[in-house]
Amino acid sequence: MHLPVKLIEDELKTFEIKFKEAVGSHVPMLDRIMRYVVKRKGKQLRPMFVFLSAKLCGEVNESTYRAASLVELLHTATLVHDDVVDDSLEHRGFFSVGDYLLAKGLLLSLDHNDHRILHIVSDAVRKMSEGELLQIEKARSLNLNEKIYFDIIRNKTASLLASGCAAGAWSTSNNNEVTEKVRLFGEKVGIAFQIKDDLFDYGTDSVGKPTGNDIKEKKLTLPLIYTLNNIDKPTRRQIIYIIKNQNKNPEKIKFVINKVTEAGGIEYAVQKMNDYKSEAMKILFEFPQSEIRSGLAELVDFVTDRKY
């Protein structure tokens, strides 16, 4: 399993330069924060999806780089926002940084008349907000059915990856039908990506050590939802009590993880993840065979096979 970086090596190098320019400001403190944010960047999966989706449909151009920057600015803004919500950073200053990033991204598109790309990504912002609010509302009651879970992750997580794929496709094709097809591909991959994240909480040989973080944060993940819907009532009540009142106790977290494993919650989530992966691949393989298509297939494999 490896990332198909070689296919877009030049584009990613150029993107690094353009992204640094895109986040520049006239405020020294903001520049220092932005340098820190840029350094923290991980594997750059989202820009990779943008560039490979673009190349799947045509030749990378300036609007592709702006699309990648817009998606990455938005992703970074959501990370900053999550840090604030998690109470792990200074509130006022970092809210300003998140707002700044969002404004920078929107202006980057408006200044170059990338209206279609702006529309694609703004739709993702709306969906992400709706997903976040729905999750907050449902987490309080710990009463989540599977349909609501998928509504949440489709909006909260998958919409950003979907918009990156769509924005890349539009930048080189200017074709609505093709763009929608690539957007749907990205959405399926994004859902598989989130289910994989859910699985890290429980850990198996193929996933890594259990973290239990989602349980500590009272987040309802797919393995847990499946378990709560498929066990006897006393055990269900016990698990819900632990999540609400004893979610910092390592022994209790271990108990929940064991019950989820015994109930087949992990196997079920893996199956669902693979179903979405298959649906994504089916859409991808409607495009002609090429090294770019193979690169995107490798990227999808990475999303579902990664160990972290």
C-alpha cells in the first residue's frame, strides 16, 4: 500500500508554493500561526484527490491549484475550529484564524471568477455545518439509528472530500455531468474514510491498538450503533450508562470495546466500509483505463487500508 505521489509530484510541489502564498497576510502574528498550521499538514490526501480528479478529466491549470488551495484552506479551518471546540487552544484567537482561512479561500475563488468551484465548495461548508449540528443534537440522547449516522458522516466528513474531487474535475472538464460523477465518487470514499476512523477506536490486528477516544468523547460510531441495536436490553442499558457516566474509566471502556467486538460490530463496520469502497471503485472504473485512474484506485486503497 502506497500513495500515488509520483503521478502528481510536480503539481504538489507547485501547490505547496501557491498554498503558502494563499495564506499570507499583513499581520505578523497571523503569519506565524499560519506557518505553524502549514507545517502541521499531514499526508495531503485532499490536494491529492483534487489533482488526480483533475487529471482524470483533463489538464491541470491555474484554477485546479486554486481549487486545491480552497479545499485545503477549508479543511485547515475545520481543524482549527475542532481544536477550539475541544477546548485545546485559546478561543478568541483561533476562532479568528478559522474565520480568516475561510475568508481567504472564498476570496481566492471570487478574485479569479471561479464561481462554479466556489459553489461546489460552499455547498460542502453548508453540509458540514448541518452534519455537525445534527451530530450534537443526536449525541445528547445517545439514540442514533444507522440512517442518521450516515446522514451525519455524509455531510460532516464526506462532503469536503467529495467537493475536492468535484472541484478538481470541474477545473479541467467544465462539464457538470462528469463533475457530479466524480463528486459522488469522492463522497463514497469519504464515507469509507470515516468508517475507517470509527474502527480505530476499537482496534484489531488490521487497524492498530484500540484508542477508545470516541467512547471518551461520547461519539456514536458505526460499530457501536450496530452493537446497541443488536444486543439484549440490559447490556444495551449498561453500555449507554458507561458512555454517559463512566467514559473516562479505562476498564469500563475496555468492557464496551469487548462487547462491540463480541456483537460483531467491527465486522459489520468493515463490511460497510468495503461496500462504500466498492461503490466508489465502480464509479471510478467508468472512466477509461489510465495511470491516473490507477493512482486514484491506489488512493482509495490507502484510505481503507491505512493503519493511522
